[in-house]
Amino acid sequence: MAKRGKDSAELVSFLAKAIVSNPDDVEVEIEDDGELIELETADGDRGRVIGRQGRVAKALRAILNATADGAGARLDIVD
């Protein structure tokens, strides 16, 4: 993991593991020098992370942008 965004990636990982059924399958990667955080889950858990009409994903992005380390970073949920 890159130095910039490491804390944000750990926060996203912590939150995602609390939501999904298979927390061992949660993977978070930092791309573009901390500008992009990619979240990957098991296929069955992807819907839990996105939520109805994207509400959970929007909440994760709002929390990420509220942190000093994650301000301006993008959260991408990988298929």
C-alpha cells in the first residue's frame, strides 16, 4: 500500500468487513498514489456493500471524504 491513503484504506476495509458475510474476502487496494481506493468483495457480498439504490456505497464515500487522509479520494467498488 502506498503511504498516502493507507489510513483511509484501513478504514474502508474495517467498515466493509463489518457489513459483509465473508470478511476474509474483502480486499482494499490503493491506486494512483492514494487518489483511488478500490474495494473488492466476494460476489455474494457486493450487493451488501453497494446497498439499495447505492445508499451504503454513498455512505462509505461520505465517511471516506470526511477524513483528512481520504479527502478527495475516490472509492471504487470493483466487480
